[in-house]
Amino acid sequence: MVNPDAAAAAPGAPGASAPPVKPLGRPQTPEELAFYAPDHFFLTVMAVILCPPLGLAALHFRSQIKEDNKNSYWEGAYLNSSRTVWLDVFAILIGLGVIYGLVLYT
């Protein structure tokens, strides 16, 4: 018989929480600083300008990237970096599509 509490707490299971991120309490080494995940600042700014709903979601993930990089939580930083890029690209394409449609059909 499977324990339902154990199944819900399994990594990757729905409702499973991310591991707590603790501050390092020490300066990061040069190797750690070189391993930072990119935060895609300019793409996020363009996404916020062209499509605010998706751009603001990307801005939220960008702030998580900065916090994860600071705490050397690389898995979370790179995961949020890829989420940010996808949201930025979709927001920019939707914004440009809306502008194109307005210019073309009005």
C-alpha cells in the first residue's frame, strides 16, 4: 500500500515545494560568479513594454534568477532563466503582432 503523504512529497510531484534557499553567509568564489545564469534584462524590459501581462511574469522570474544566483542555487537560477526567455519571446512576438495588426488593419 502506498502512503499518500509520501507520494505528494516526492520531488516533481504536484504540490511539492522547492527546496528552501538559504543565504551563503560567505562571499562567492570567482568560479561561482562565472556560473551565474543570465537574467535577460533587455529582453524583459522590451517584453514589459510590448506585452505587460507576460512581461510582468517574466520580470517576476527575473527577480528569482537574481536571488538564486546570489544564493548559489544554480538549478533554480537556470530553470527560471529559461522560463524568462520563453516569456520574453512570447511577449515581444505578441506585442509586435498587435502593433502590426493595428497598423495594417486600421
